Amino acid sequence: MATKGCTNRQMAVAEACYANDFGCSLRQLGLREMIEENRGWDSGETYLLMDRSMGAVINHLARGANVKTSWVVSSIAYGGGARPDAGVRVCSADGRVVRCGAVLVTVPVTILQQGAITFSPPLPAAKTAALSRVRMGNVVKVVLSFSRRFWKEDMYDVVCPGAFAPEFWMLKYPPTKPGAGTPYCVVGFIAGERADQVSAMGPEAAQRHFLEQLDEVFGSPSDPRPASSSVVKGHVIDWSKEPYIRGAYSYPSLGAELGDRAALASPVSGRVFFAGEATNEAVNPCIQGAMQTAERAAAQIRAAVDAAAAAAAKSALSKL
């Protein structure tokens, strides 16, 4: 953009509107992947908002499933041959084992890149090469609750080029029960290299800087510090410090090659399958993109199981 004559102001707007939304800094954005995503995007321009947390979605999808928590996977052994009955051995960090016919891996790319899960045999070279090129940045959210609303009632999202938090939005959730918390919240969204800087400064400093920004945006002669005078409490979510996530979501990566997302999605030996937003070629950094890959992987697993059953039946018949 700089070589095309964009001003510093235009660069700051692009940083705040596009790069920050993708979860990275402007200089980290890859044009090639952005073009591919735009070509494949079929979700329209409607911006949908949930009226509750994502936990409600997780609980709904998990209904009837046998979910094990506090079960940290450390290794996956899937054999090296093409035998459909070879199976998979999944081991936890504390030595527990699950044996299965197929496994679906949905961890963030950071977990695979940093070797938190070992595979035996190692993953194919094409997949590890794609993993080395697809990136995932950090996001820090600064959430502040207030005793009153000092912004217009219909205001939702604000973009502030060059500010501490390039983007923030307002939420109003009714308390779940008396004393559960105030309903007025503002969420600051900070991504990429700026998020790394905020992570290093600590939560108290991050909240202070965000309050100063809100005072500057909404202050008036009669109410010069509306945020600082009405803040109730704050909380900082630093996704890089979540041990089983270690970042936000993948972004259109500079240096990524065409086919890298497909390589991430590709099954291995008909027994190890992959899903998650980073494996979606068109809709990566969003919830529906992740859910689409789950549907795709489920169909792949079903086809593999059916093929294995057919092969076993054919083998049994040939022995008669």
C-alpha cells in the first residue's frame, strides 16, 4: 500500500479495519490468501450477533455426546500402512489411552506447529510445509463493565485508527441473576503485533489505557471522564496465554501458497482427519468456517468407515 502512494492515515485505517479484524498486523497480511478467501466467500454481508455466549452453542452441539474434559492429548499413533483395520491410538499427557478407528484433530495450528501433539508416524511433508506457512496471530480483548451507558443507545461498533484499541464494541446483556454483574460492557479488540505489546504490559495497564481511550472518545465538558468515573470492573483475555489455544485464529498469511489450506485439511492414511477454521480454503477466521469444516470432516470419516467395512466384508467372503 505504501508503494502505491497510500497516506499514513489510509494505512492506519487499513490496519484498524482490515488487519485488526483478521487478527494480525497489516504487514503480516497475505494478498494471495485474501484474494482466495474473497473468491470463495458465500456467506453474504449480513453481520449476525449472538444474544448469549458461545458456551450456549457448545452445550447445544455437545448434547448426547460422550465428552471428556481435562483429557490433554499428547500423541496420536496411527500406523504407517494402508490397512483399514490398523486403528488409531490416542494418548493423554497423563498416560490414558483411547483406541479408535479414526480420529478428528481440530486443535489450532499453533498447537501443531509447536509440537504439542506428536504423531507416529510423523505427518506428511506436504502438511508440515503448509503448517509452516499458515500463521495464527494473537488477540487481546479488554472487557470493561460500567454502571451506566455513556454512549448512544444504537451505537455498537467503533473503529479508531491509531488508538490503543483499534476497535471496540458495546454489549448490553441483562444480568443472569441479581448481583451477577452490570449489563453495560465495552470490549476492546487488539490484534497482531499490537496485541503482543499489550500482552507484555499486563492487565492493569491495558485496562487503564483503554479507559483513557474511552474517556477521550466520549468525554464532554460536562462529563470529561465518563468511562473512568463509571467503571465497575475489568477483565483482560489474552489468547496467546491460553495453553491449549496459544493465539486467536489463522489469518491470510504472507508467504502462504495456494493449496496450503487444502493440505491442512487433507486426511492422513484414512484414519487421521483434520478440521477447524484454518483448514477452510474460503472462510477461515470465523465460526461458520470452522463448522463447515466439521461437516466436511464428518463426511470424510463416514466414507472411510464405510470403505473399511466394505473391505472387511469382501475379505471375509474371499476366505469362505
